[in-house]
Amino acid sequence: MPILPLKPLKVAKLVGEVRSQAGEQARLLVVGQDAVSVSDVSDALAHGVPAGIRDYLVETAVFNGGGMRAISPAGAAVVIVVASTSELSSDWLKRGLADLADGGAQLVLVLSRAPGIEVSFPSAGIGPKRVVSIAPDGRLPADVLAEAVADAAGDNAVALAGQLPSLRQATCRQLIRRAARQNGLIGFLFFLPGTDMPVMTLNEARMVLRIAAAYGEDIGTERALEILGVVGGGYGFRAVARQALNMLPGPAWVIKAGVAYGGTVAVGNAAIAYFEGPVRMTPSRLSPYVSPFLEKVKKLKG
């Protein structure tokens, strides 16, 4: 295993942090007046979940003209409200979204019969990323729905993805983007050579362990050490890239930020490939995912 700039105490603390996050009790609640649309959304989110637990993980509630006041979102990480475009201006929808948001619920709005419509409810925390449109032919974009739910779930997304396969890809993509942005910013702000490496590596370790948890892996110390070997591979690749960039003209901190961002994305993509396949992960397995990144570095060097 590559030598990592991480102290054992930090690794142990990280394992505890990710294990606690993955162990959170999280579920989804899908509500609306149209029973068919509510069922379609619920089925998409619960795809691949055993029948015995799907009704708990993805609860549904269909109500009549009385509105959503009888709906209790307690314990739901995200409430998915299903409505038609004709209901956008209705009192029940506006009041219901406001009441749920006031109660602390994280919301996603799914609109049926909504060809390309753009809408948001900022007062309820619903921006464009959290609005999903069902096509006129009834096709539900499952990938867009997963992205919206993972975005709304925040830290609960890892626990949800560990039980709902439909959310795994979206959750992992968001984990990678977040860690890559953080490492890019660290590369930009840290001026002393080498001082940023421990912080970046810790971020990558956290990212990879969260990806493991999103795939339902049991995060223990032994498993964490195996996974961190891959982070060590990413650390080595980034070090090689840095040496290649030493002779490049231009602001060093900008170059460092790009290397940090690209290296983190490569490690995250390799982790996803591992957890989706049967092959044991080793640093060498990073090669197909890191090679494009290193090729860009070589072209920059000229």
C-alpha cells in the first residue's frame, strides 16, 4: 500500500464519521393527488429494493382536495411532491409547499405533463435543480429525479443511496464534484509546496469511503485501509502530474488547482468503477481513469 500523508488517528476518526453518516435512518416520502403519478415516482425511486422494505424506504401518500396538511413528513429526508402544471397556481400546492418547508422538510417537485417548463419556489427551497418534469408521453426521467433527490438530501444522500440503488450514481457524482471543488480551492489557496497534500488526501479518503457507503459497503477499519490504498494511488498520480507541470509558464496556483481537481475526479471515477464491478481495487486499476488526466498534463507541458 502506498504511504499516505494521513495519521492513524485521522483515519480512525474518518471511518467513524462515514460509518455514522451511512447508518442514519433515512427515507423518502412521495405525496400528491394523482395516485398513478405518485406510484410511478415511487417505483422509480424504489427500483431494485426488496418488497419487504420498499414501502418503508419510499413511503407514499395520496390526498384529495383537502391538501397536504394531513401529511406528516417526520423522519423523511426528502419529500417529493407530485403535481400537474395546472396545479402550479393552486392554493393547496403553494400553501402545502410553504408548510412543509416551514417544518424543515427538504423538497423536490415533480411535474406531470410538463414539456420543458421551468419553475421554482424559492421560498420553499425549490430551485431549478429540484424540479423534475414528466414528459407528455408519461416518461419519467429517472436520472434527473435521482439528481434532484440526492441534491435535496444533502448529507443524508449517502445513507439513502446505501439502500436505494436508484440514487447511487447521482449521489456519487455529487460527492466527486464536491470533493473536487474543495481540492481545487485548496490547491489554489495553499502556497507552500506540499502543505496542501494532507488536506487533499483526507478529502479524497472521505470521498471514497462515502462512495463505498453509498454502494452499501460496511465501513470498518480493515475495509477502509484497503480502500485508502487507492487514494494513495491518486496521491502518487497527482505528484507525478505536479512534477510534469513544474516547468509550465503561468500562475502556479492556477495550475495546482486544476491538477487537484482533475486528480480527485479520477480517483472518484475509479472508486465507482470498482464498487460496480467484481475486480478487487488496486492503485494500478486507476490507470484507465487517470490516463486521460495525465495526457492533458503532458499536452500542457508541450
